[in-house]
Amino acid sequence: MAAQVVTERHGRVLLIRMNRPSKRNAINAATTAALDAALNELDDNPDIWCGVLSGGPQHFCAGTDLVEGPGERTTRGGRYGVVDRSRTKPLVAAVEGFAYGGGLELALASDVVVAGRSARFGLPEVTHGVVANAGALFRAHLPLPLNIAKQMLLTGRPINTDRAYSCGFVNEIVDDGTAEQSAIATAQQIAANAPVAVQATLHAVDTIVRGDDDRGWAVTSEAEDKVRASHDFQEGLLAFGEKRPPQWQGK
């Protein structure tokens, strides 16, 4: 079986590439564990100064594997081994194809987003009878205008790269198939700077921007508990498995 996540060193940069192309990099338990291990390496290795999170040339990540589930939260990284993490080093997301659901939340947990021209960003959880539970409920409105974040969360409708760039979420648009290479170049620019200054800067910014994360996770848990207790939650999972439109009952 191929590794769920592969890593490569590019000088001071660690490339972390999700590797489930047949599942559009949907995250199962093995992927969560592998991402956690890779992010631990990024944080703990003093010779690595910046990271790149990629899904390869076709798709970034379609979110949680709704059949297998994402596995348990990890001690250091939380959901997916990534999104609850207090990182000490910058992370650049290289997005091609889909960044949906948890995939978009992985990008939200990164510091810089480089995207291929045809990439698409979406939060389709409500279309499956669930809620975004990996940070989007309280992070999407930070890089995106509030009304755009609400539209994505409430309709499940994705936006394209141009829209994400004009809103300020995507930092750089590149030709399809070159996002990973371009993200590595950006990470190398970051890693060319003084690491103590970069890490102190990241810590200072995150202390302010993510200072209310504990409340955000608590509110997310409340929303998730309410949804999981509903009939519509079970119907959403059943409809997904049976590949049919769900029949919501509002209870």
C-alpha cells in the first residue's frame, strides 16, 4: 500500500504531500496519523525552517473520508493532525483542484495559500447534513469577507481561485500543475530569512489572530453535537453512501 503522506526535503523546506489521489486525498485515520507525524517533524527538526502542504498535481483534499472517517484527533495536531496545532514554523498550502470541506480547513490552518488557476474552494458540509468541524466556523471569516464565508458555509457552493484571490484568501494564482513548485519557492523565500525572527513573528500574529480559538472549538463542538443528534445527520450519511439526494426532515 502506498504511503498516505510523503515528505521531501528541499533545503530548509519540508514538503508534505497527501497521497490518496484515488480518493481526492480524503482524510482517513492513516492520513491523520501521517500528517501529524510530518507536522511534528516540521516543528521539531531545527534544520527545517518552513513547510509546504500539498495534495499533488490533481487535488488538494476533498476533506474527511465519509466512509472510513478521519480517525482520532492527535495529541499535538488535533483534527487531521494539523488544524488544532500551535505551529512554531510557517506552513504554505499548495492547492490544485478541490479544497473542499476539511481540505479548505487545512488551507485555513496554513499561513500562505498558493493555488492553481482551476482550483476550487468549498465548504459543502451542510449538503451532507453535517457542519464544518475543523475550524471553518470561526476561521473562514478571517481571510474572507464575513458574507462570503457565510455564503460558503450556508449554501455549500464553492468559489473559484479568482474569487478566492480577490477576497484575499489566496495569496498567489499560478498555472495549473505548478502550485507545489511555486509554494516551495515561496517557502524558500521565507526560509531565507532569520528563523528566530520568522518564528517570533508567526507566534505574535497567531497569538492575536487565534487567541479566541478555544471558544471557537467549543462553539463548533456544540453545533456538531446538535447535528449528530438529528435525524438529518443519519439521512445525510445514508444518502451519501447510496449516492442519492438526501430527504431532509428538519429534525
